Amino acid sequence: MQKTAAAAPALPRRKKRYTDKYFALPAIIWVAVTTQIPFLTTVVLSTLKWNLVRPDQGIQFDWFNNYLYYFTGSGAKDFWPILGQTFALLAVTLAGCTVFGFFVALLLDHRLAGINVVRTLVLGPFFVMSTTSGVIWKVTILNMDFGWYALICKTLGLQPVDFISHHPIGIIAFLFVWQWMPFFLLIILGGLQSLSEEVLESAHIDGANWWVTTMRIKLPMIMNYMQTAIMLGLIFLVKEFGLILVTTKGGPGKSSYTLAYFIYDIVFTSKRVGRAAAISVLTVILVSLSVNILLKLIHRRNEMLT
């Protein structure tokens, strides 16, 4: 009889050292310095009455009057409509980026000759600065005198519409979708390319057509990717104001203002630091609440799937 080999002795389990958690300390310090300290400074500034064009008035502690000014004071007539415009613009932009990004990602999710060149061209708008893209669209394309759009309409005998003057919020939403859709495309395309080929082949063998495969199999499997794209897109889009500055400048009137452009206008036009800081704090709170809601939806969906 052959003797069975003796089992190897179990290696002693390494005890987790107490100092292991300090490896994350440099990252924690860096994040605190670059994000939390500026935010806390903004919170402090939001409690001050500080007008840059009236240095004779000095800097006074004003408690929460800057917030009350926008909630219940005379500033409410501007704040609430601008808040509604911001949410409407974000909703339309995020929906457009998600839908178009998904269908364009489906088109690019193929192994064809030259597909990498096509992907690079589609991603082009995302790498253009927002101010640059705004100038290009306003001057080169949408200009009513010598823009491409006006020349094409006049050639066809049509009357061109001045979108920047008559539909400012619509053209801003369109330009946001044009610039940020490639970002959504990158994330969604990564999700599509991570899908199991066996699952897709099984669906094809079972007789599932393109629509069923796309909507019943691919879409649910990449939903986490899409929700992540929406969450990051929300964070990036809410602070966009350069494109608005070079195209509509918030006008006509304040019809294309967003919270970010409102903050810019308060600082550089009204010169009221405390009121601008109050709007900044409110923006951060609203975005944080929205991001937390999206994260809870993602976690809840993962729990339902598991």
C-alpha cells in the first residue's frame, strides 16, 4: 500500500496590521485639502455680506440672510426659475446623451475594418473645449449672415430660424448633447464589449431577434454602466457655463441661465461674494442629493439581481 502524502501544513493567517489603514491617509488628506477645505471656505463666505464694489461697507457677518434672500426674498424671482431651467436642461441633456450614446455604441460595437478610426472621429467633440465648440457653432454654423445653416436654408428657399435668439435653452441642450454624448458613448461601449459572447450566442440560437437581444439582454446587463454615465454626466454638466457664456450669454434676459452661469453673473456683475457663495453651496447640496439617489438606485438594482 502506498502511503498517502501528508497534507501540507496550513500557513498561518497573516494578521492584519493596525497600520494598514494608514496607507489611505495620503489620499484622504489630498481629497480633504482639494475639495473639503474650499467647500468649507465657500460655506463661510455664504454667511457674509460682502460687496466688492462697496469697500466702504466692509465685510459683515450676515448669518443665513443670503440663503433667505433667494428662498423668500427679492432674489426668489430669479432663483426658482433658474433652478427649474437648470433641472430641465440637465434632464433633457442626460436623456439625450444616454439614448444617443446607447444607439451609437451599438453601431460601434462591431469588428469591422476601420472601426477604430470611426470611433476616434465620433469621440472628437468630447475633446474640444466647451468655449471653442460654442464659438464654432455660433459663428461658423448658426450665424444668420454667413453661417452654414443660414446659407443652406437660403439656397433651398427656406427662412432660417435664429435658434440662439428664439430657442436659447433648446440650442444649449443640443450643444451639450453634441459635446457630452461621446463621454456616455465611451462608458456604454465599454459595457457592451464586456458582455459575454456565450450569452449573446445562446440568445441567437434561441431565435431572439435584434430588438429582443438589444432591449431584453444587452440593455439590462449594461444598466450599471448607463447609470454610472448619468451620475458622472450630472456632476460634469451642472458646472458647465463656458458654452453658455460664448453663445447666448444667458439671454435673452435670463432665459438660458443655469445655476453655474448664475453664480458667474453674481460674482462678476453684481460683485456680491456672499450671495454667489450661497448659490454655490445650494448647488453642491442639490448635486450631492441627486448623486446619492442615483447610487441608491444602482445598489438597489444590484441587490434585486443578486
